[in-house]
Amino acid sequence: MKIEFNNCAKAIRWILLHTRTELDFQNMREQLDVNYLYSGMFFVYASKELS
């Protein structure tokens, strides 16, 4: 499921609230950064259980 955000702060807050481990957080944060770098938009792909 694609989850979009208006800005980086909201994205990071969502990631923080929906990840269980530091590794999960790092992976989602890296995904956010790469997606922004290539598309100019803040979004991540997450499983339905995280949303």
C-alpha cells in the first residue's frame, strides 16, 4: 500500500509510530529518501498491517 505525505516531518512521524524496530525504521526512512530523490514526493510502500 502506497502512503503519501505532505512533508518530510509528517512522513518521519508516521514511520516512527508504525515501525517496531530500529532496522524497520531505517529501512522505511531510506525508502522515503530514495522515493523523494527520484520523484520529488514523500511516500513509502508499507504492508496493510503497518497502515
